[in-house]
Amino acid sequence: MSRVLFALLLATFGSPGYAAGLPTYELVIRDGHFTPPLLEVPAGQRFKIVLHNQGQGPAEFESTPLRVEKVMSPGVTSFVVIHPLRPGHYPFFDEFHLELPEGGIVAK
């Protein structure tokens, strides 16, 4: 592989800053409750959600329509990058607390 191609691939996919320039939204998960419960994002644009598990037990950010899930221990902060969305509503939930209301993302 040429050095130029390798550098291009590294800059695009392998760099630690890969998600650094994305619009970022914060989401706190505390014992199955989401704050805020609804995120409004622009349609057609990738974005990052920084997840903070501030609950007493594990949390799982999961969304079937977005094909994403992230399991986190108490006190852990992580993130997910979401592909560009069409306008609409995309629910998410904490699989450890299915009895509680879902959260959601609205792409406009």
C-alpha cells in the first residue's frame, strides 16, 4: 500500500480525532431515565452522542432503528456516532429498565 493511500485511510478512519469535528449532544442515563428525554438533531448530518451513566447500576443505550447499542457500567462516560438520519423520530431505551419510558431522537 502506498504511503499516500495509508495516510489517507488513517486520516479518514484510524485517527483518534475521527469523531472530533461532529456536532455533539450530551445524554445522561440515570437508572433508566434519560436527560434530556428527547434530542433534536438536524436531518442529513452525522452526529455524536456522549453518554454518561450516572446511575447506580449498568445502563444500555439501545435503538433498534438506529442499529446501535452501548452497555456501560455505573459512572462510565462513552459515545456513539450516528449516521445521517432522514427526518423522523427514532426511539431509544435502556434495556436494563424496559418498564420505563423510552427516549428519542427527532431529526428535522
